[in-house]
Amino acid sequence: MVKLTCQHCGYVWDYRGEREYYATCPRCLYKVRIPEVKTRGVKEKLKRNIIAKEQPTKLTGVAGLVSKVVEEYQYRSDMLIQILLKLQKNFGWLPMEVLMEVSKQLNVPLSYVYRIVTFYKAFSLAPRGRNLIRVCMGTSCKVRGAQTILDRLVSLLGIGPGETTPDFQFTLETVNCLGCCALGPVITINDNYYGNLTPASVAKIIEKIKSEGGM
Amino acid sequence: MKEGCKIPRINSPEDLEKLREEILAKRDPNRPCVAICVSAGCSSLGSLQVVKSFREELEKQGLADKVDIKATGCMGFCELGPRLAIYPKEIFYFKVKPEDVPEIVSKTILKGEVIERLLYKDPVTGETIRKLEDIPFYKYQYRLLLENNAKIDPKNIEDYIAIGGYKALAKALFQMTPEQVIEEIKKSNLRGRGGGGFPAGRKWETTRNAPGEPKYVIVNCDEGDPGAFMDRSLMEGNPHLVLEGLIIGAYAIGASQGYIYVREEYPLAVENITVAIQQAREYGLLGKNIMGSNFSFDVEVHKGAGAFVSGESSALMTAIEGKVGEPRPKYIHTAVKGIRDKPSCLNNVETWANVPHIILNGAEWFLKIGTPTSPGTKIFSLVGKVNNTGLVEVPMGITLRDIIFKIGGGIRGGKKFKAVQTGGPSGGVIPEQYLDTPVDFDSLTKLGSMMGSGGMIVMDEDTCMVDVARFFINFLLEESCGKCIPCREGLRVLNKVLTDICEGRGSEEHLRIIEDVTETMKEASLCALGTTAVNPVLTTLNYFRDEYEAHIKERRCPAKVCKALTAYYINPDKCQACLICLRNCPSGAIKGERDIVHVIDQEKCIKCGICYAVCPFGAVEKISPPVPPPVRYGIKVKRKK
């Protein structure tokens, strides 16, 4: 048993698997390195344990998580978009393993799933940070100075729109309209709305989140 | 609904009446009730904290079971949020902060006193106004659909039934045949509020008469237009109204399955409509044998995954099928062959929300509101550089001037009005000389713009029209699905040309290219996204040709927006050498010291505009063309006396 910490989402858990170098984070599916020293010897024991135990028949890991969602939608392939949205909400992004699992369980070609994922803006094929910042670039926010807010965020975080900070704390995105046009410029951070912003107030909000250690 | 409480299934119109009486009898009309707007707009200003501190304060004072707190939908005046209403005295407070809550509880709720400072204050006269009807923002409105947003809790079906909800459904189901319902809608001349203005009654009839079973009805709440949020507000604030309209429509058309397509970006709208559907099912207003009649109907919510083009009717239908939301050629209208090639009737949220009112009050009543060709009201989201931003609902036929100057309170900061943009990226801009045009479907189309879903973005003299056109084209370029070439390539060309003009590389040739490309796109695009994409370019070019020419011939941006054509310059006569701009400059382009007039190094300047924003003396000026007068470093400050 190894105690692992995910660099992506910060989740800490006891790894009981048999992998030697990388484990998959059960919460965000990010690949986590298994430290060399701690695992020696333990692995041998684990392997023996696993062989001794009977293999469970129900789906585990990614397949299990996907099957839960797919079951909820009664294996309907016309609900593909809804299923993917739900999975994206669970994982924060859509790893390849998930797409393959969805394609298998719904019995639709992987290319088809991939087409949907790349067509719609809501889906992300790259890992996203713990805090998702969405900057509204709608017409109303634009005439009220959304560009200065975005510029400020870019310089504060050191990443461009659509990118994630290396420590996975923030992801910056632009959206077309958040529907709060009367209060522009508007941003949302993890579904919390912040309106009537100025470059200075944005800096304060980001500072606050950083000091809280990423919410 | 409390746990263990038996849900009364409604099996006849009499049951509904009985339930309504029961609910009303249970409620004490004199019991104080605080209604707080928690729609996305107000919650960004902290209304959720206000609700929380209300709960805590009432708990502390031991009033928790004597005062009702309602978290309602949007009340319109987003500018002055969070807004709350205290019934039964009908006191309205604006800009409420959590710190104000103890005072409100102890003064207004317990003693009935009014707190002057939280009332609406007229920005011009400085007077406080107590009555909602006297506030200019509300005075000129006709709030047919939005009225009840402030009165009901969207998550509680009993609130909706108490104010007469589902009465129209009972009337349609038990006193009218489907043909009569369609006839009534046709007579009322209700036109699609999604933008096109197609008569809803005719659409319903086409679907009803089309061969094929099952038939579908769809609510389009994929409100992708930047600058528009009325569908969101209706969905968040009064989901049962939309649902009731949908059920009546399904009955008239003979549909057995309905879909509600909501943008994923509106989490609260998704939540509220899902709760509403669940409650309607429990009360027997959805599902098998609605209200004990022979009519069965059910609804499913689909979330849109963020594609603007999916708001187009045929694209939306493919999205509901779980495919990529791309439009298809409409040789056969979707009303005949829509979802899974079955007849499908799609209408906008606002259109459906009008239906219960028409059924209940009759077509004659509806025709009295608005103009004969476009009856009824329309909700606009009045945003941009206007004093009172928010949702306004006005009768059709009101002039743009009334909306912007009477309801909107004029332009922010006393600047000059330049244009108003209606209809989102598919609409166009309307300049000052047409401000007295009545707002209805046909007049706006004549001006080259369109009603659209109802976004109304006001622009002042600081907005560059070429930049606006470029913004919309850039938006549409990203959102175009790329299926048909005129739209995909046309937008790419337009974007390039407009960017060139904005960045000072424009030539006369460019204007000719714009005219050529827009012509082709208008004729040959597959769906409305392409054919209307040219509107923002054509209208700006028509009405503001001088601005295009200034960009091209003089390399000058009259509004001083386009970065490549402007420069910042410190006026030596005004500069007080306070070092503020110097400290704030992110690129270290400002040189200066105490008592020496600051100078901007144009080579280093990145034109971020921070110095312009922070200068307390207004000494930093924007100039266009970007050729500042020659400056010498070392001029002594001229102090103001």
C-alpha cells in the first residue's frame, strides 16, 4: 500500500494496485508517479495478494465510473452529449480512456465520440485546473472593457486563454456570453459570478483564491 | 414540499381550483415575505450572501417561522442589484448588502419603517422613489411575462398555482379542441420571438397536419447571442410558465414528447426547469392522462454543450438526437421533418411563455397590446453604455428612443449616443437618425438589422464601428460549423479584411471585397447564421462609411479604439508630475520625475491604456492618427493654482 498524492487535483489516497511506475488518480484520472523506494517489496506482496483474491466481476476503475453514468441514461446513444457532459463534470476533463470506455459501452464508434467532443466547446481533451476561470467576451462586456480584464488575467496567471497553469491551479477560458450582460465585464470562477470588474478588482480576487490555497 | 406530505394529484380542473383555494387559504396575506433576486446577475453582486444573512438574522431574532424568504428569479433591474421586495407592504430595496440585513429586519419587517437610503434614488433629480411604478425604468414597461418573476419561488409549483398557474392548461384541455387552440393562436398573430418572427400558429398547424408519429415539441433556450439573457431569466424565474405553454402547444399539435434545450452555461436555468418538470409530474400535470384527460405528454431536458450554431432549428434538432449540431438544408421544413425525421415544432422560450396568457385572456386581448402586425410584448436586454441596464419588457411599437432614453435613462457618463446594436451577431447597428423607428419585426428588418432574440446593446461615441463589425465577424468565424463554404470562407475573408482595416493596412480595394463577399454569403449560405452574418458589416458600412474611410484613407480611428491607429500622449500643460502613471505602467514606457512633465516612450508603449485610466488630471490623451506632437523631456510642471 502506498500513499499517493495527485499533483493535478490534490487528492490523497492509498494505492493498492499493482502498477510499478504510474498510478491513476481515482478522482481526476491524472497519471501519478509512484515513488521508487517506498514501493519495493510492497509490490511483491501486493501481487501475491491479488492473485490470491478472486477477481471481482463488476467493472472497476474508469469503466466502473463510466458505466454508472451510462446506466443513468439507460444506454441511449442519443444521450451521448448529456453523458459526456456529466462525465466531464465528474473528471474536469475528458481523458482518452473515458472516451474509449464510452464508445465501448454505448456501442458507438470512437471517431463519432471524438467528433462530438471536438465540435462542442464545453468539452476539454486536456486536463484542466482546479479553478476554472471563464471570462465573458460578449458584446456588452466587450464595450465595457472585457479585454482589459482578460489582459490583466493573462499577465497575472502567465497563461493565455485556453491554457492551464503548470501547478493545475487555474485554467483560463473565454466564453461568448454568460448572460449577465447588465453587469459587465463579468467572469465566473467555478460557477461563482463576479460582476462589474476592474483590472484591480480581478487581481484581488485571484490573490484571495491563491491565498486560500485553491479553494 | 415537506416530507411525508401527500402530493395531491390533480385529476380535473375542479381539483386544480380546489388546490388553489387550499394554498391561498393556507397563506396569510399579511404575513411578511421577503423576495430576493438570486438570478445569475444579482448573485454575482452577492445576493446569495444576502439570503444567507437574512436566514441567520431571522433565526437569531426568533422570527424564522413568521417571515417567508423567497429566492426569486430576475426582476429586471440588474444594474442596481441585489434587489429585494418586501411584501405585503410592497417596499423595494436596491443595492442591498449583507450588512444592511439586521437593519431591514428590525426596522422594516418588525416596525414597518422604510429605510430611505436603500430606496431607488433618481440619478437626475436625486429624489427617492418608493413606488415601483414611478421609477422611470419600470414606468414605461409592460411586464406581461416578467411581472410574476418577483412574486414566485421558481422551485415551488404552489406559488405558481396560487397566482393562477395552469388555469390556461385546464381551459385548453377541457373547453377547447386542439383546432380551436391553434385557431386562437393564429388569430392572436403571435410571432416567433426567437428572431425570425414567423407566425407561431401557422407553424403549429403545419406540424399538426404533417404526416408521421410521434410528433415533437421543443423549447429553444440555447441563447447564444452575446448580450442577450431574457430566455435565461424566464427559465430561471418562471419555468412553470414556459412548461404550461409547452403542454398547451403539445396538446394543440398532438405531440407526445417534448424537449427543452438549455445551454450548459446556464446551470441555474437547467436546475429550475428540471425541478419544475419533476413537480409537474408529481401533480399530474405531466405524464399520462394530464389532469385526468386523455392527453399524455412528457418532457426531457437536454443540455447544450456550447455551440452557437446549435441554436438554429435544424442544428438544434440534430443536437437533441445526440449528433453534432450542424444545420441541414431545409428543402423540407423542420415542422414537417425534424427530430428523427418526424414533425417537430420548435419555438423560443418567450413564444411558449406567451401561450398561456393568450389562451386565458383570448386573442382579442392580446391583439390590443403592441402593433397590429407584431402584437404583444417583447423582452429586451438593454445593455452596454446605458445608465439603467437590465431586462425590459415593452409593448411592440415603442420607439428605440423611448427604450434607450426613457427606460434606459440615457447614455452613461453624459456621452453622446452613437448607435444601438440589435439582434446579436446576426443583427445590425442602428444609428441615431433612425431612433424614432418603432420596434417591431418588420421595421427593424427594413433598416438592415433584425429583432433577433432581443439583445439591445447601446454604444456611445467611444465605440469604433469597424471594431464592432470585426468583433462580430470574429465571433461568427469561431462559431461557424464549417459545413458550407460561403459561410466558412466568407467569414474568414471578412475577418482578414476587417483586421487589416483596424490595423491600418486598409485600402479602397478592401471595401469592394467586403461588398462582393457579403453578396455571395447572403445568397448562398446554408443556414441563417451565414445569411445574416453579413448584417453587422453591411449596416456599419452603410451608416458609418466615414469611419471606414477614416481608417483607410487617414489611418485614423475616430473613436480611438483600434490599437494600431492610436497612441497615448501626455499633455505637458495638464501633467502634474504625480508619478502615478509612471508607477502603474506595466512596460516601463513612461519617463519622469518630480516636477518634470512625464513623457511616454512610444517605442516601448504597449497601448494598454492603464495610464489613461489612472491619471487623476486627465493629462493622458488618446490621439489618432498615432503621431504625437514632438515632446522634449525635462519640461517643468505648470502647477495649477
